[in-house]
Amino acid sequence: MAVFRPFKAIRPVPEYADKVAALPYDVMNSAEAAEMVKGNPYSFLHVDKAEIDLPAGTDLYSESVYLKARENLDKLVSDGICKQDEEAKFYIYRQIMNGRSQTGLVGCVSIDDYINSIIKKHELTRADKEADRINHVDYCDANTGPIFLTYRPQTEIAKTVSDWKESHAPVYDFVTDDGIANTVWVIDCPETNAKIAKLFADVDYLYIADGHHRAASAVKVGLKRREQYPDYNGSEEFNFFLAVLFDCDELEIMDYNRVMKDLNGNTEAEFIEKLSDKFEIEEIGKTAYKPENAHTFGMLLGGKWYKLTAKEGSFNAADPVEALDVSILQSNLISPILGIDDPRTDKRIDFVGGIRGLGELERRASEDMCLAFSMYPTTLKELMDIADAGQIMPPKSTWFEPKLLSGLFIHKLK
């Protein structure tokens, strides 16, 4: 049974919400972040990527960066740009992109639920990326970016959210430069907040959709606080971390495509001949091919598009991980033919989120790469089935859009 509780969010006063809200720290580099904040001293990137306010060449992981993040967060509050709610509340957060909406509930989940696998994972984390966010949370004494969680449909929760939206005005309603509408409602009724918490107590599991490193880091800071305060009773804020919970029917996973630098010593003819052992191959021509079904792939090679279909027996359909398209491509082509055994570290492969379109694959294949694959998206059902089985997805299996903005909700650890 999942623990989900309201909290006293630090959040922008309404007139500054669109100026504070920013894309998450891990979707841009420092130079891009510095460009994004020009003319906007209130952007939350000053907190999430505080190196932009320090001299060029500053080590991204130096203590000075985390101290600057804390200073900038404190300044948002002291300058009256952000203010903490006096009572614990849930919040409704809706995003609309290209006509499709997703609506989630903002609150805090339990670090014990993460440890005990009530909150289920499907990805491995890297120690270096964890260390960065551990320091950021620790120095700021706050969760500054929400974890993106999902759960199986719950009729009563959906009705409660819908009823509140229909009968109350939003506190924030703005459109970002990329055309995504962001709307927030504050649930300021104690009875409704108590009802939501009670409804989630009947939800068996929550699933991390995106934010594995942020979740792991938040939990480790919580455990660190428990060591610092051995008399804790479990109700302290450091026992919980910030999350947005979405009914899985609200979400859509986009394709996560692949580009490769070379053919591992093969000619184009030799490469295609080797493919034919595990794939049916159909030449499409110059028109970009986007897969319409699972177990099919678009391939761009030598300026031509091909449709690949995995042959029967080339994968174990009964295994939820092996049956993923990303696994089929990795096991039957990327590893044995191209010699790329660890796609997380090999510099000969790169990944392109579906939000960029197939045109980006064509550009990359003609500039710095020679081979590209368009993928059929992983489904939410596949993600949850793999998490339920206690298994791990291959790297770069999912791409979620739109991204949850940072800065609209901050959870202080005390």
C-alpha cells in the first residue's frame, strides 16, 4: 500500500510562476542553460544548474556549485518570488502538448516505499549521477525536482481530481516557449487532501516513469538525515520526497531512436546480408519510415530507408525484457554485428528522443553518423510488467514528453 501525503510547498507567487518554472536540469548542458536564463533572474535553472552563476570553467561538482544553488533558492524566498504554503496540501498539475493532456497529483512519497519496492524501478542508476543530486538535495535541504511516477488506473482518484479541476480556478496557467500549457490547482480543502491520501493507501504499487537518479538521491539524503537525527519518528519531512503521480492512462511514451557511427568494418552489402539472418528486410526508399507495430524497425543506411521485421524465434516472447524492441535490436544487431556491447558507455552509439522527429535521424546519419534506427515506442504496460517482475530495462528504452517543469513545487526536508 502506497504512502502519498500532502506537503507545504515552496512555490512561486502566481505572477512569477512562468518566469521561475524551468526545464529539468538533465535535459540541457551548462551553456544551453546559461543561454536560456538570459534576461530572467528568476529562472529555476539558477538553482538546478547553479554553475551558470559562477566563473566559466568551474567544476560542475564542486562545493561552490551546491552552495550557490542553496543561496539562489534562499534568495527566491527572501525576495518574495517564492513563498511556502502554511498548510500541507496536494496540488494538481496538468500539461498539454500538441493537444494531448496529462494530469497528475503533486505530493510526497515515502523513502521506505522506495526501499521496500512499493515504488518500483525499471532502470539502473549511475553512482556519479547519483552523487551530484545527493549533494544538490543535501546542500539545498530540499527536493527541487519532482519524480515522475505512475500507477494503474483508479476510478475514484480520477474522479476526485476531475471534480476539483471543474469546480476550482487554477493558481497557475501559462504556456512555455515550446508551446506546452502548464496549469496548476491547489487543493486547499483538508477533507479532500485526507481523501486522496486514503485512496492512495489502497494502491498497491507506484512505478518510476522518469527520474530514477533523482529518486535514488532523494532516498539516500533521507537516510543520511536519519543518521543525523537518530531519534526521528518517521513523520519528519526528510522521510519523504517530492513526486508527481499520474494515472498510466494519462501518459504516452515516445520512441527512443538510435544512431551509430560505423558498420564495424562491414560494407553496406555485408551488413545487410548479416541482418537477414534475424530480420526480414524491405527496402522503403527515400521516405522516412516510422514503425507502426512492435518488433518492426526503420533503418536508414546509405541514404535509403528499410523496414526490418524481427523473425520468429529471434527473441523470447515470454520474457518481458527480451521481448522489448530495444532488446531485440541490441541482441540481434547492435551487439553481434556492430560490436557495441554496452550502449551506455560506447561512443559509437547515440540516442535521439522521438520528440526530435525522424528528420533528426536523417541529419545525424548524413553528418556525424552513418546508420540510424527508428523504434516503435515501449508501452506503459511493458514498463510496469518489467518492474513487477523485478527486472531492468535496457538503457534508453523510454522517452517521456512533456517534461515536468522544475521550480513550481519545492519540498523542504525540514
